[in-house]
Amino acid sequence: VLRDLLAEPRKHLAIHERGKIHLVPIEAVLFMRAELKYITVRTAEREYLLEESLASLETEFAARFVRIHRNCLVAKEAVEGFEKGGDEGESGWMVKLKNLDELLAISRRQQHIVKEFS
């Protein structure tokens, strides 16, 4: 694809919604999570649905995002901290993002990122 030949990653994600195209600045994105065949793109204001693969987004924006789970990338600059705990007695780590109340689970395989941020 032409995008693969470009040296610079995109500055915006073009998100199609009800006959409109929203240009969401990459620096506004807090996290991207794969859900079925769509990616939920979360900003401080709202969520958008994007039809791209998480793997291609991870490759393109590797300098800005880190994978915390097989289905989730978070913006490195948005990480506020980490909390121990989780649902149903899990003792794994959760990531807390700036400007967002939601905690995101870090998979066991990705627990090393907690140390990398420390």
C-alpha cells in the first residue's frame, strides 16, 4: 500500500461516521482497542470506530503507542500510572491514563512495560 512507502506516520486518522469524515489527530488518541472487526479509538472527549487492523496501526505508530494487551495499544504520553488488581481476583497490572477514569488491563505477556515506565 502507498502508506507503507511513506516514511512519516499519519498525523490524523480519517474516521468515517454517518456520511462524514472526522480527522482525529493522532496526538489526541489515548488508546486503540480491537473489538470484533473494528478498532475503538478513544480520545478524552469520545470514542470512534475505525476499520483498520491493530497490527498495522501498531507498526505505523510504534513511536507513540505501546501494546498492553493483544487487543489494545495505549499512547505512551497518556500513561499516568499503574495499579495492581483487576476483575475476579486477578492480580495483574492495570494502566491508568490521563484524562480518563477507565483502567485498562495489561496482559501477563506485556507486564514488562510496567518496569520500562518505572
